[in-house]
Amino acid sequence: MGEGQNKGELKKNYEVSVDTYGGKVHVEWNPEAAVKPLGQLPFFINFIKVSGLYDAFIEECPLQYGSSNAPTKEDVLGTLLVVHLWQFLHRSILSPLTD
């Protein structure tokens, strides 16, 4: 009954909260925008946190540093993950333009 009354009416902007390792992030979603500033990244981070995939990745990695000045394993692997994702997305976006 309520669906017929609101059919065709979409909210212009709405906010979604996603849980990340840095705390909750509020993402404003605009369905009419061609490009989102963060893309789907906050939702992907939420997925790997909730599923435990990233935590398992950190635990199973044999990486060890002996220096007290060394970065944490989480920082190194997190940077590696983000760089890999960025390169994948960059290639996916630009490859049709250069073909």
C-alpha cells in the first residue's frame, strides 16, 4: 500500500553510516552524482571489517620487523591493499579511454 504512494519519488541525498577501523564514517549518497568522492571504498572497508577478512590477513601474514622504529604490520599491509585497489580501479577506469 505504501509503495504505490511513493513510487517515482527518490530521496535526493541520504546518509549512510558504515563501520570502519577508524570508527563510524558517515557517507552521503547522491544517486544523481556521476562520481562519488570515495566511490565504494567505505562499503568495501565495512565488508572486510565485518567479515573478518582483513583481521585474518593480518594474523596469517609472516611479516615481522625487529626495529622499534618500524611501522606496524597493519600499516604496511593496509597500505599495500589500498595501493593495489587504487591501481586496479585506475586501470579499470582509464583502459576504455586508451584502447
